[in-house]
Amino acid sequence: MTGAKTRREARIRRHARVRKKISGDAVRPRLAVYRSNRHIYAQLIDDRKAATIAQASDNEVKAEGKTARAKAVGELIAQRAKDAGIERVVFDRGGRLYHGRVAALAEGAREGGLQI
């Protein structure tokens, strides 16, 4: 029997499947989202250089509720992207569903001026 034994393994397999298709560069970096049960993190990554251009996490924002913090992180990463001269990104949802906090982060980044 093949298939993932745990939810974590299934997410990692989904993320690998997504990563086969998307990659970031200096002009259009990858906006990678990592979500744990308690926190959410975002990075802008240039895969050709294997370098992080900017990062943001919910430890840096003040908002009530996890979804509101995720949206604030999206706005913060958008501001840092603009400071780095980046306007367009490729969204990497990290093997998670585009739903809830992941979608809120993307919405916040769009409202902050990023084109996804």
C-alpha cells in the first residue's frame, strides 16, 4: 500500500508536487508560507540564488485572532517586498489548502500591493 502515513507526510508530498511546478527568481520571487498551529511565517525566496529576500512572521504584528494576524503578515511582507523593489510574486502555499489563514495572508499581500 502506498500513500502517506501521516497528515504531515501528506502535506510534504503535496508541497513537493507544487514545488515541481513553481520556482522564484529575482524578478518574481516565491512567496513561501509556513503555517503551524500557533504561528504563520512568510518568506520571499529567490530560488536561483537560494536566498531569502525578505521575511515576516506573526511575532512582528499585533492583531486579535490567528486569521487577522495572518492578514497583517501578508501586508507586512508586501511592504518589505516593495522596499526591496519587488511587485510580483509566485505564491507557494506550502502544501496547505488555499483556505483560512493561508488565504488571509495572500489577501493581505494583495491589499499591500503585491501581484500574485
